[in-house]
Amino acid sequence: MDQLKDLKIDQDTVVVFTSDHGDMLGEHGQLDKATPYETSAGVAFIVKYPRQVPKGKVIETAYSTIDFAPTILSLGKLVGIRM
């Protein structure tokens, strides 16, 4: 993020952070991902794009991996990427 700011492109760059869903780590007596409790089913999805996403905006709606591609593609259109 510091590098983007130093290059003066931080306002024009879409930054996305996501991950795989996690293990249960002992919650509900489970260690793996086999049971879809919130602990193992939740996936981080953080988007930073100051021109379109207000700082501190939180969306509480649950989404699925099937939602990632349309979200990223729509952000691409916003920044002028031709698809």
C-alpha cells in the first residue's frame, strides 16, 4: 500500500484481499473444514478502491465464491479495463 501511495496510484488501483476458508481449529470439537460452521465457512473479501468504495464500508451480507468473479469483473469495468 505504501508503494502504491509513493507511486501516486493508490487512488486509481483496486486492491483485493481474499483467502481460502479456514479450519475449525477445535471449535465444536472439529479440526478440519468438513462441517460448514461460520468459523470454517467464512472467507475474507476486502476491497480497497477509494474512487468507488467509501472508507470503512462494511457489507454484512454473506456471499459465496460464485460472487467473486462478477464482483472483480465489475470493478474492472469501473477502472476502464476492457474485457
